[in-house]
Amino acid sequence: MSDPASQPPQKARPRRRIGLANRLRAYFFAGVLVTAPISLTIYIAWLLIDLIDSRITPLIPLKYHPETYLPFSIPGIGVLVLVILMTLIGALTAGFLGRLVIRAGEAIVNRLPVVRSLYGALKQIMETVLAQKSNAFRQVVLFEYPRPNCWALGFVSGATTGEVQEKVNAAEVINVFVPTTPNPTSGFLLFIPKSDLVYLDMSIEEGIKMVVSGGIIAPPWPKKPNGEPALLPVAVAADQPERK
């Protein structure tokens, strides 16, 4: 038998190197993924600020306008004025005189046939969402729609009460708002028995992201016991060998 130590060492197989074009392409897409969300966020914020400034700034008297004394314009003046104005209105309505004015204004609005319905609905929605008086839009659910074995994503907006609950042949019915893609502000309302709903662990923000992206962005699963998403393996294109 020959001594293994006397045998010549075997040459290691050369590792395949990634081509320069593939590496540059991976770097390019990585740069897009990093800069695109930040750039779009800044662009949308700038459009919103510019829209508010274009509506509020012309209402400011010239002697109080900063551009009268400065050689350059200051973006965001309209936003600042709007925030101060809303704060002052909130402070005034918190007093007795402010509540009296609001009641007088609501009494006038309630006499208008169409306006009173619109005002009442908008006021109730704003009080529910901003004042957080209920658990509306705090749970994401799945349900079979528009046919069996075809599932849709919805948001629980509350428990069904009144005539709808009384006339539906179900023990408990839930109000479910079904948003449209990619605009989640529009959609339709469904009254679904609670037993037909599948409650999900994803947050309302994760559900909205999934709707807006058309299912491209899905929250990680499974989650850790403390509620944090589990780390999922991510394949990096730059580390994968080039196929020949």
C-alpha cells in the first residue's frame, strides 16, 4: 500500500468568479433599493409642502411675509401658519365661547338637507380615527371573497350593531373594510360573520403596505414570541456564482 503522505496533494477546484457586468448590475439595483424610497419620500413631502404654501402664503399680509425682508423664499411657511392656525382654533374651541360657536354652527348645518349628512359622517370618522375612541382599523383579517377558496384582505372597522345585526342570521357580524389596490383610501364595506374571518398577526401598517404594493411586499413570517419578525435568509445576487 502506498503511503497517503507520499501522494501529491490534490489541487483545489478554482472558485468561479462573478463577472464584472453581473457585479455592477447587483450594485446598481442595490443603489436603487436604497435611494428610491428616500427620494420618493422627499419628493412627495416637497409636493405637499409646496401645495400648502401655494394656498396659504398668498393669504399672509405683505408686511408679515418673510420674503418682504429676505432676498430668498423660505419653504414651509404655509405649513407653519397652518399648524399654528389649527392649534389656535383647537385652543379656542376648548373654551366655553368656542363650544358655543361650534354648537351654533352645527345647528345651522343640521338644517341643510344634504350637508348635514355629509358633515355628520365626516365628523364621526375624524373623531373615531384621530381621537382613537375605538379599535377601528386595528386588525387585519382574511375571508373568502368573491368565491370559496379565493381569499381577500380586509380591515376590521368595528362590530356590526343596530338593524343590520338584528336582521342577519348570524350570532355576531363584523364590519370589514376592503381596500382597493393600489389606492387603499377607496374600497367597500362588507358585513361578515365573525366565524368566517381569519384574524392575522400582521399590523395595520403591514396590511396597508401589502395592499398598496399589490402583494409584492409581504410581512416576514413566522414571528418571534415577542412579536418581532423572524429573520429570513436573504440571497445576495453579488455572492452567487455565475452560471455558465
